[in-house]
Amino acid sequence: MTISTTHPEIPDASVPPITEDDIAGYLVNTPEFFERHAEVLTGVQLTSPHGARAVSLQERQAEMLREKIKGLEQRLMAMVRNSHENTAIADRLHRWSLVLAGTADPSELPARTVEAALEQFSLPQAAVRVWEVAPGHRLASFARDPGEELRAFAASLGEPYCGPNRGFDAVRLLDRPDEAASLALMPLRTPEGDCFGLLVLASPEPARFDAAMGTDFLQRMAAIASAALGRLRD
């Protein structure tokens, strides 16, 4: 009996195994492979994500393209909806600003500011408080001192706040503070940047004023209110 002394070839452990990424990279960088082996494209069978049936590579590519187109259509529709919503908000903001611009008596401005906000933006609650007003307005309810803490809070707002009511002291300016689930808080400022008031919008709906909504329109609203209510300081 002859005993073979030939040992099976042992793979070189220093050579890393070929991975799926290696194969994918080769195919991407060597497109002529499919020209030389066209039968591979027609022979590949994949599982459709829409069922257990097998589909060809071309069919799967077509499905992926349709899914991509559908996703783009959904994004486009969302952009159109946002555009319509922004246009509607801009129209309401314009009408609100016209009310303020058409108010001749400065002492009526705080009430008109709130009333127009409730009407134009379909809000259940809103309030405004101003301080450091001219002597002729100091006894008005809208000029009642809100306290140093609230004045400091308003001054600390670098931009309008839009989001849930986190127990802000500002809600006490509202008639029904317990019903304020979400808020928009807008500091009123002079052209020099000094804070002289606070405009509060409130809703019982937690998602009505959401932090993800952005504050562009609120910044415009605050600027308009500041310009109008600044007449109370003259």
C-alpha cells in the first residue's frame, strides 16, 4: 500500500477573503463584465419586495425606479402643500398688519393687535403687554407692570419662541392660562433692540405651535407688532 504524503493545499491566511463589497466594487468598476457575460443579467432572479415572486434584474430595476419616482412625487406634493400653507399664512399676516396700520389711536393698538390675531389666525387666546410706555398710557391695563422676571425673560428671547408650554410665566397674561398647551412668544423691540413688550399667542392644541415649524413668520409678526406698538412709547 502506498501512503500518499501529499498534503492538501492550505489557503494563505495572510490573504483576506473576498467580500460582497469586493464583488460589488469589481462589478461597478468593470461594466464590461456584463458585456462579456450578458447572460448573467437575464439569468439573475431576485425576490420582489411586493411579494414572494421572483423577478428579473431588469424588473427589479424598474420597480426601484418606480419607487424612486413615487418618492419624488410625494416630496413634490409636500412642497406644493407647504407653499400653499405659506401663502395662506402670508395673506393672513398681511391682513393682520393692515389692521394695525389702520389704527389711528395708539391706545387702541394693543386691543386691535390681539383681536386681529384671534380673527386672522383662528386662535382662541392671545395677549400683549408693553412697558416703558409714554405717561399718557401708563394707567392702561396693557401697560400694567408684568414684573421684573417676565420682563427679563422677554428680553432674553433672541427670537420668537414656538413650542409647547413649559410652564412659562408669560401664560398668566392670558385669560385662560390653563388652556395654553402650545405657545408663540414674541418679544417686542425698539429699532435699537431694547425689549419693551411681549406678544403671546396660545392654543389648547399641543401641535398648533411646534418647534419644527420655524419662526420666520413669527419674526415678521414680531417686527410688525413692534413697529406699531412702539407708538405707545412716544
